[in-house]
Amino acid sequence: MLAYYASRDLVPLYAVYALLFRDHGLSVAQTSSLFVLWSVTSFVLEVPSGAWADLVDRRRLLVASALVYALGFGAWTVGSGYAAYALGFVLWGLSGAMMSGTFESAVYDEMVARGTDDDYPRLIGWAESAAMVANLLATLSAAPLFAWGGYALVGWASVAVALVQALLAATLPVRGRDGHGGAGEVAAATQRVLVRYAAMFRAGVREAATEPVVRRAVLLAAFLAGTTAYDEYFPLVAGAHGVPTATVPLLVGLVVLGQAVGTALAGRTAGWGPARTGWLVAAAGTLISVGVLVEPRLGFVAVAVGYGLLSNAMVVAEARVQRVITGPARATVTSVLGVGEEAFALAVFVSFGGASRVLGVPVLVALLGVPVVLVGLVVRRWGRPPSSREPDP
């Protein structure tokens, strides 16, 4: 299971695809529009794919997700224009929606059947850590792959990884699901899913919108997670400073390392009060903004530290959302958080797309640090827990 989950991030193209678009004539605005398309696709298909996963064999759905993933990277490798890149992002968004929630629910149900569901948090934690290590390895591998065979070799290596993921998905120790006997039973099951979903959706949205503590926690976590979307532009920042394409993955890998360290330390900072957390967020925004404007090799050290701090705060904020939820629709409140994350990410992509006509990418990333710093300064009030168990130092 760990190998399957980690393989999702073992994709060398992650480190250079923004440069691939640039070198094939796309502007920053066009690249941003592709990010918007990707985010919208994931957003629109998230709920339908979740209901689908409740009706079909989840292992087969995960295999199909990996195959669609491979097709997306194949479109980028074979094609060389906006249409091909847009198709790749739509396929990537579809693949992500097919996997999102499907893997977690399949693993949890299997562990319940085996009587080991108490180990679920530990297993998922290891899976997330393995994925970050895989992302770092893939990022670093992009440098020699590009040096040996350019974007083509990086692209085909990514397709191969996605195909390996499909093979790993086919071997997952997940029990098959019943076929539900016929069209009538499938229709009845679909109706039951929709009825349950509608009830939980109303309860979850009501809690997220009307409970002040929950609303603030959701908004804060959504903002922090959404603003991390500007990592998509870090390769372009390096390129704007004149860093050779073959060297860019090494700088991006440094940022991934910072992210891995930051998230790994989330358990140590989870007990911090709002004041210390707010200063952490403000420091993150400041380091990233300064780092993208100075000499790239030194600057990316600051970016890595800042991004690690921001990722740490994001994990802690998402955990606090779970703590303050009191209603029955925990998953739905969490899905509202996901919608908020996509909304903030879309705002980032749209803003970059429009402002890139007058400002360079490093300046745009630096400016995005301003609201991050401001949010850090108000976290003291917004992040205050509902009880005295988490004192404000």
C-alpha cells in the first residue's frame, strides 16, 4: 500500500512541467489558465467520483485512475501545444478525483474487515511521509533525466511511473466489492447514496457556515492550503533568475525537502498557541517573499525554510479543523474545507494569470507573501481554541 501511494508522487515531470510549457511558447497567463483548468476539473469531479467509489470495485477504480494519469503525461510528452497541455491537465484532474477518497476508504474498510482499523492513522501517516520522499526523489531525478534526454525522457519516465502505479493498484490487498446483482439494485444503491449525501451535505455546510469556531478554522486552513498552490510557479521563479533548466529540479528539490521536514514536525507544533502559530505563518510568508527576489541559490534556501514553515502550519490548521467539529457530518465539513482550498488556489492561479502581463513571476510570488504575513498576524484571534486546553503563550 505504501509503495502504491508513494508512486503517485514519484513523477519527474513535477519539477519541470512549468518550464516545459514556457519553452514551448506558453506565457505565464496561459500556464496559469492551465492550472485553473486543472483545479476546476478536480473540483467538479470530486463528489461524483466519490459516489462512484461507493458503487464499484475500488481497486479497479484505482487502476483506472493510474491509467488516466499515464494518459495525461503521455499527452504532454507527445503533444507540444496548449491543447495537448490542457488535455493532460483535464486527465490529471479526472485521475486525482478518481483516487481522492477511494484509496482511503478502501484501506479503512479493509482494515475494519481485518480488525486492525486502530492502526489506520499510523498507516496513512507513513503513506504521506513515503509520498514526500518519493516526490523529493522524483524531483532530483528530473535533473539527470533532462540532461540525458530532455523533456521527452522526463515525460516518458513519468508515464512509466504511472503505469507502474496501475500495476501496484491491481495488487492492493483490497477485497472486491459485490456487483449489487443488477441494474435495479445499483439504482437503489445510488438513491441511498444520494439521500445520505444530501442529508450530510446540509449538516456539514450548516456547521461550517454557522458555527463561528468551525468557520474560522476552516477559513484559516483553506487559506493556508490554497496559498501553497504558488509552488507551481517555483520552477518559473528559478528560470526567471537565469537558472539552467537542468539545475532547476535541484532547487525545487530543496523546497520539497523543506516541505517534508516541516510536515514531519507538525506533531511538535500542533500544541502551540495561536500567537506562536501566527508568528510561524508570518515568518513563512516573509522568507518566501524575500527568497524569490534574491540570488536564486541562496534565495531558494529561504524559500525552502519558508515553505516548510507554511506546510507545517497548514497541517496543524487542518488538524485543528477536525478538533473543533462537533456535528455528525465530519467528512462533509472536511469537504467544505477542500472546496475552500480549491477556491483559494483558483484565486492564486487567476491572479497570476492576469498580473503576469505587467509583473514578473518572482515579483508575483513575493506579493503573494503579503496576505500570508497578514493572515499570520490575525491568527492569534482566529486560531484561539474553544477551550483552555491550548493556552495562548
